[in-house]
Amino acid sequence: MNSYAIGFVAVLGVVGLGVDYHQQSTKAGLSLGQMGPGDYVATISARIDGAKAEKMAKLAESNRKKAWKEGGKPFLPDAPAGWVRRGFDEGDNTAILPARRMKKMGTHGDANYLAAAKMLTGPDGGGSKAGAGIANLMGQRSAADIREEVATRSWVYERGDESVFVEIKTHKAPGLNSLVGNVAATIDASFGGLEGSDRGFAVIGGVGFTEALNSDGQHPNHYRILNGRIGFGQELRIRVHANASTASTREILEAIDYDGLNALLRTPMASVGNGMTPPPGTEQEKLAEAMLSLRQEFETLLAQEAQYRVQNINGGALMINTLAQGYGAGVDGVTDLTGGKAVNMETLIRAGYRQAMRDLMEGRDGYAALGEVGQSFGVAVAQNQAQLPDAEEDSPMPEMPKMSAALAAELGVLESVDSPGDGASQGAGSNAPGSLEGRKADAKKVAKALGMNGSQADATIASMSSIARMVEQDNAGPQPRSNEPAVQKNEESGGFMSGLRGLFGGGEKSGTVRQSREKVEIRRLGSGGGTRLGSGGGCGAGKFCEAKDQK
């Protein structure tokens, strides 16, 4: 390298340092020359350390995702002293499975755990691939295939005649920014209440274990079924079948690596870890029940948030998210499902759950966090509703524009019956608004405006009058004999007859009418559902029909 090249590189280095020095001075709020050499060198060290920390954080997150895909089985313990550990597919499981045995072509009956387990293939507890899923539903997977699948996420511990089966499944619920996530949240809240009869067993490593019982409080099988969860939304589900004493069961559960399991979560639970123990004097059974109860409360709150977001859904955002999901962008969506119309409270609800669990483990009232989150949710909904424009039905109905007198005279269209007119129109008589002749006269004017000539209008009116009379006679039914009491009718059908009745100034004789401003709802006891406007759309027996723009 010649002297010119060396000089050029030196100049570039000096210029680069000068630019960097200026940038760091600007960030620190100092003018050029105010930052000393020592301070400048410190910024270089800090940036190097920051870059290293960022690199380590990315590596840690990559390792966490990899460990999440592998599942929770690596964190189950080796066999404690005196115990033997084996795979679920390596021995006789009758001690920790229902009495109903597996059959040749799969499992049968809801009581058999494997009947549900066969649809939970994969490390994340999701549905299996399409082909395998169909084979499951058709009962075409062998018992050996199912056992191998369950074995990928579980161990069986045996000592003498005692057996403890422990399984850990990873689960990540879709976010509320997708239609799938909102449906899932609603379903979780609905089925969560079914666990209300569960009895507390213990709190180990900050995890509340509850015992599943029948509705009568009895054990459904010849072993205990215990359930525990770590996380909320992204979570680990621990299931235990314990055909062993309480002390033996606790021995196995206490050996689980809860620190490692908790680290699988993107947001670990502060209340979970091998060093976490309830406050002295705490009844662990009651604490476990409180944890389950609070979880169900937060699931209900999440379901309410889901329903609120669905009510405010934006069609364009739904289309974009659906297309993005089809292109492999995941089920959480890429844009706000409500188009920014509703506040997303999902993050706050999930954070509130983690705080509630921490409060319980530290001896405080976990329902305080629930109340704060619930109040915040209510305020957010109220503020959003206050910003929305009033509903159309709550707005006053604008006055309908009127046809000019000149145009009405030219077309020969009769003005409304309640408009000022001559004495013949307003007074009683054959052409009065309420009389049959008056309604026929009105109908003739309307027919003429529709382009009918006089004979066509007369023929149409005569035909419709005849049909109306026949329908009325048919609805009246057979007349009572002289020695039989008359039967009062309390229902009247709608549909076509209501259409005719509307044209001739009808209206219902019976049924229930609910009116709110410009909307009228008519409850028909019979079939059909005509309105006072004469529209003949049937709506079925016992249902409400709407007559819009009714005055």
C-alpha cells in the first residue's frame, strides 16, 4: 500500500470519527466541542455493550422459541430415589387410564383420556395435520400410534403398586386481533366454568393444582386427575393421573423444573418458580381453588373483550387479516380488527391475571387486580361509546319532501289522506278515508300513476278486492252453529293477506305491537309477518317482524 492510500484511509478515519463525535454530542444535547474525550470513549463502550446485549437478547429469544417447540417434557424430573421412570408407550397403563380399554381401531368413549389425546397431536397442543386429523376422527389411528404421540410429552413414574403419569402440553391461544382468537376466547370462558366443581389439591412451584371430580364430588376413575397451568394465553398445561398417595404424588410434582418451564413463556409468570412457596399458614387447597376461580374470572373478562371487538369489527380489517392468515402470517392478524374503533384491552387483561396470581402467592387479595382491570375495561368501553355517532334510529326522522302541487295535478296523484282537501275528502261519506269506497278511490289514483288505464285499474282493484274477501272468509273459519258459543280468535296470519290488508288501509287486528320512534315491531301469533305498510314478507310464527319508516 503506497503513502497516498495510507493517507486517504487516515483521512477517512478522522472524518468518520468526527461525524460520529458530532452525532454523539447532538444526542447528549451538547454543542460541538463540549463533549470531552473521556465522555466520547464512554459512549463507544456503552454502544458496544448495548449491541452485545441486543445480540444476546435475540439469541435468548431464539433459544426460547426453539425450546418452546420441543415442549415441556425435558423439564420433567428423572426418577426420584426408589422410583422407575418409563415412557407412556413402554408398559401397561391400566393403572392410570380409565377402565374402558382401547380397541383395535382406536379409542372409544369420552371417558377415555386417549379419545381426547388423539386430537392433540403436536408439541403445541394444536390439531394434527389434515390427513392425520381426519384419520383420528374416523377412528383409523391405531392405539400404538396414539400411545407414541402421548409419549412425546409425558413420563410415567412407578414405585411398587403406585403410578403417576405427568404430561405437559404447550398451548398458545390466538390473539383477539383475529376472528379465530375472539371465538376461542369465548369458548374458553364457556368451558372454563365446567371446572367449577374441581377441588384444590396443592400449590407447588407457584402452580395451583386442582383435582377433577364428578358433579357429585366423586372421583370419576380409580386414580386422581390433577390439572395445573402456567401462563395465560401462551401457557403450559400440566395433567397428572396419580394412582398413588398424596405424599408420593407431591414427591413427583415437587421435582419438576418449574423455573425451566416458566422460562419457555415469552412473558414468564413472576409467581412461578421452584423457590416460590405460599405464605406460612396458607391452606394450599383453598389457594389452588382461588387461583382457578380467578383464572375463570379473567377468561370471562377476556370473552367480554372479544365480544366487544366483534361488535365493532371492521370489514376491511377482517378481509386483510384473513388474507394475511392465508399467506402464512399467523392467526393473530396484521392490522387492528376493529380498524382503530375499539380499544384493545387484551394485553391489560393478561397482565392483570399475572399480577393477580402474584398477589395470591404473596398473601394479598388477587381480586383487587381483577377489579382494577374490570373497571378500566368499563371506562374504555364507555369512552368509546361516547365518541361514536348516535345510532340512526336515535336520530330524529327528517321531514319527507313533498311533491309540488303542480306536479301532483299533472300526474293526477292523490295527496296523503291527512293533507288538507275538500269537504268530500275530509268528511264522512262513501269516499271518506276510512271507507271502502274511499280506499278504492285512492287505489285507482295510485294505479293511474303507475301507468294503468281506467279499465286496467278497475280490473286490478276488483280482483284484489275479491281475493281479500276470500282470504277474510277463510281466516274466519266455519261459523258457529246457533247452539254453539262463538270462539274468539286471538291470532291472525300475515304474509300475502297482510299485504292486501295494507293496500286497503289494513293493519293488524290482534297480536303485539312494539313501537319505538320510527320502528314498529309486530309480533304475530300465527305464520307470516306482514306489516302495516303492506309488505308481505313472512317471518315465521312467534317472531318479531320490523316495519321500517313507520309513522
